[in-house]
Amino acid sequence: MAADEEGLAPGGQVRAPEGLTPAGRSRPAQDRAAPSAAAPEEGGEGGAARRGWQQDGAGSAGAEELRVADNNLIPLTGKLYLLTELKSAVFDDFTKEEEWKVMLLDDYTTKLLSLCCKMTDLLAEGVTVVENIYKTREPVPNMKAIYLITPTKKSVDGLIDDFITKSSSRYKAAYVYFTDFCPDSLFNKIKASCAKSIKKCKEINISFFPYESQVFTLNIPDAFYRCYSPTLEKTKDKDTVLQVMAEQIVTLCATLDENPGVRYKSGPSDRASKLAQLVEKSLENYYKTDERSHLKVDSELKFVSVYESSVEAKTHSQLIIIDRGFDPVSTVLHELTFQAMAYDLLPIENDTYKQFAFETKTGEKLKYKTEGSGGKEKEAVLEEDDDLWVKMRHKHIADVLEEIPKLLKDASSKTKAAEGKLSISALSQLMKKMPLYRKEISKQVLHLNIAEDCMSKFKSNIERLCKTEQDLALGTDAEGEKVKDSMRVLLPVLLNKSHDSYDKIRAILLYIFSTNGTTQENLDKLIQNVHIESDSDMIKNWKYLDVPVISSFVPQQHKYVRRDRSKEETFQLSRWTPVIKDVMEDAIENKLDSKDWPYCSRCPPTWNGSGAVSARQKPRASYREERRSGARLIVFVIGGVTYSETRSAYEVTEAYKSCEVVIGSTHILTPRKLLEEVKSLSKPKDMVCIKDE
């Protein structure tokens, strides 16, 4: 596939423009001090600390230069963070080089790099060709190769194959960057096979995806099937994916410079406890050295592995691990906040919403919907660097529809535009006449259109659903009266022909969740009467998440005691609060019961977000000054997290100034996506798309 300025695809090649060479880059070199060689100690087996070795000249003894990427205390800031980290950990190593390079990626790092880079960004770093390490490639023996890969057998084999013999080497030399800790078995395999061709080998902590400023994912959506499918219960798949998740979570903690106390929600399944134990063990391995660097020297090959960490004791932070079945309600409820609503109701894929746009006579493309023969599809990307999106995404749709027109009116008033209601056609004329405000108004119109599209869907049939869903979820109506007969509340939805099968399934699930399961006879009648036999597994398979579907189903999770929010001001159709928000607040206030939320390590019982710290904690002079001087709470959900739950992290952080909440999961969920994943749980593995490790 060709790589262009709009994206990045391995196999793409861009010729360097005339007069542009890598030496022409203006970014100053940032030298890293080599770690002291005093008092070397042997690095332990299985440690997860960063290592690196480099040689100047193939096989030249005594010419090693030790360099380890800094473990900067940078907050998660989405795509900008990734680009900054990659520049620091990878591209800064080549600031003095004046030749073009090839870049090799595997499937994981392709997605990682595509999040933050365009091909023009790589050109600026001296990369002119991007290739997939798994595919057959033409040799380029006069160019150096940068390998940004995961430490897996498949990727390492691809690296070794490129340098089987010196005469058949595909590239001039290799500079290898692993996304996280490379197992000793693979590390030694590289040294034994192609050591002389490798000029540098480094491990960097970028094995997670910073989705938003307080949200991260591990980008392993098939983890849902591998963790919850009964077909894999007695296989190694679940343990394997849990180990992968643990290693990725540790790279997040290392990047944030945190050594958190790890705890989990106990329940009928051992998934959360297993993952918590794996994370705790990996954290111990990572932070088992003190604040000195430890060198592991291979005297035969003159290569040096460097183990480095900056924090030994537990920091005043917590990592809480939760199973997806802990709060099933929030996964199927219709949300009316802007981001959650848009991703639920509109065709948004890869954070991109397709709208219609038209092209002016001057070739100008405008990002909003128009009608007529001149209209064509236009993609709008919803991302962190869109200030208006960040400002609006967590607001209720009613507030969004009120605020954006005000912003539009304010923008138009700056140019003395006509007063009164602005039509879309009037705005297009306004944009042509006023280049100064074109970008600002374009974004406002874009988000207004998205909000209006959401409201159009809402008014067509969702509005009638929302009252039913809220009553079932909360067990009370808008007046606070207890729902006495949940089936009577549900029936109007099932009898309404305007609701599609997905909406009816979601309503049935809320009924089942509210009654803590139903009878087999009742479930069969519901499925038959609604004619959803082909999709019945979307309901039945919730039992694999330890959510009771049939009331006689034995393993049941103890329901979380909800916080009283009766005095909080809410919209009648948005009364439900994700359970995870209660967990966040209770954790910060030190109200989580240690029996239900046990620790994996000796964490202080008095931990709280106002600054109580562990007796094991040491002061950290490197702690990021611009961040609030409090604690950090990291919440990880096994099997996907919803947009309403990610919103909770921001809301709690805003409410508790002393604690920053970061939330993450294997992937981001929408209700429809989750129902399809639940349906797949009972399918055999060969019928489900599973990535090879």
C-alpha cells in the first residue's frame, strides 16, 4: 500500500524533495548521559526495565556507547505524546546523520505509528521508506534500517532473516527499538544470529496507546474473546493474553513514573485477580533495582545491556483492575452526552465521521453537510487536538446544541455578520469572505452538524427508549418512585415496531440486569416474541462474564453499593451514573472495602487522593512540577471500556483536585460492538478473528 501525507502504510515510499536532506532538520540534538559503570550488578531474569546496547562499527570491540531513553514524566496527551516519545526515544539517535533510512514495522507498531505520524513527519526524521517486517521486501543494502517492533518471536525472526549472512543482508545496518521488554531468549537469539549487523538495540516503554489525555488502550480487542469465551477456558490463550496485558500495563506505569499499589475487584472469576498478580510481579521486576543503573555485560560480544529505573518504592498511586461484567448496565444504556451518543448512534469508524461536503470553484473543501448535486463525502476526524471537540465531548447533547450556536454567533459577530439565526448556506458564504475565521467556524459547524445528526436519531426513536432504559437501570422513575413491575416497563419497547432488534436486545438486557436474572421460560418467550433467535447469544452469553442471565445461575457478583446522587442535578433521561465513577470516588476517599477490593501488595490502608502515601514510598525529586502534587488513580477494565466510563475519569479528576484519574482497557467499546463480541463468545475459535501472538 502506498503511504501518503494523510496516513501511514508499510510498503509506502516517498522520494525526498530536491534540496531536502536529513541534515536540514532544525531540531537540536539531545545528548543523553551514559549511565555510570560503577558497581555493576547482574540484571535479574525477567526484569522489565529498559535495556539498550550500541556498537560503533560492526563487531568493533571496546567502542560501545551506552544510551538509554529517558523515562520522562509526561502525561498522556494522545497522539502528540506518542510523537514526542518516538522522537525522544528513537529519532533523536539520528539527529547528526545525513542519510535517508528505511523503517521496518510490524502490525502493532504500524497502528501505533499511524496514530501520531504522517509520512511527512517521517520524512522530516530522515525516513524515506516504510516497510512491513512480515512481508517480502526488496533489499536496499546501501541504506540503514530502523526496526520499531514488538518483542515477539515473529518480529524477531523477521529481523534475523534480514541479516542471515553479511553478503545477503537486506540493509546496511540495523537500529532496533522494541516497544517493551524483550525476553532474554529472544535477546540472546538476536545476539547469536545477527549481532554484528546491529548498531543499536533499545527497549522503549511505548506498548500502549494514549487514546486521550486520561485514557489509554492496549489495542487488543480480541482479548475479550480470549478472556471470556468458554471455548478457550482450558487452553493457554487466556493466560497468554493476560500476560501480554500485564506487560503493556507495566510500560504505562513506567512511562508515568508510577509504581502503584495494585488491587482488584474480587468475584466468581479469577481473571481480575490473575491479571493483578501478573502486573504486581512485573512491577516488582521492573522496579527491583534501586536508583542506580545496572549493567549486564556480555564479554564475548562486547554488548552491554542496561537496566534502569527511577522508582523503587511504591508511589502514592493505585492501579485498580476490574472485570467487564462488573457493570453491564453502562455498556448497553443509551448515553446522551456528546461523545458517547455520537459513537453509539452515528457511523464513526476509527474516530472518523463521514459527512457530505462540497468543493468551491477555488477548490476549497468545507467540512459540513450540504445538499445538492455538488455534495460529496468528507471525513471529519474527532481527535484530541480539536479544542472544541475536547471542550464539548463530555457535555449533555442539550448543552452542546445550546452552546455551539452561541459560539457561531460570537464568531460571526466579530465580522459584523447579519444578526439572527444563521443558516448553513449563510455560513458557507461567511467562510468564503472571512479567511481569518474559516477554521474556527468550520469546526463549529462540523460539531453542530454532528450534534444535529445525533438529535435527529434521538427524536426518531431513541427518546422513547431512554425513559424505559433509565427506569430499568435505576429501578426508579424520574420522580423517584420505585419500579414495581419491570416487565410492564419493558413491554412497550418490545411491541414498538420502530425499534430495531439491537435496541430491543439492549432493553431486554437492562430488564435482566435489573431483576438479577430471569427464568429460562421467560427468556425463551422474550426471544421468540421479539424474533431475535439468531441474535439470542447476545443475551445468553452474558453468563460468561459472570452476569446472571438465568436467576438460578449460581456465580453472581455482589452488587456494588451505589453512592447517593439524589441531590445531584441531572437530566431526566440521563440519571444513570456508571458504577466505575463510584469506584473512582470511593478509592480516592479510601472507602473501598479491602475484602471486596484486595491488594496484591503491602499498600497503605490509609491511602487517599489527598496525598496519604505509603511507608515504602521515597520522595521523588523528578516528579513532574506542572502536575498537581497529589496521587494518581489508574483504572483498568478487562475487555473494553465505554465512553461514559472514560468521561467519569475526567469528571472525578475535576472534582478531586488532589488526584488524577487515568482509565484504560484492552479497547474502546460501543454498545453495538460489545453485543457482537458477546455473541461471538460461544463460537469456536476458528470462526472468530484472533491475532497470532
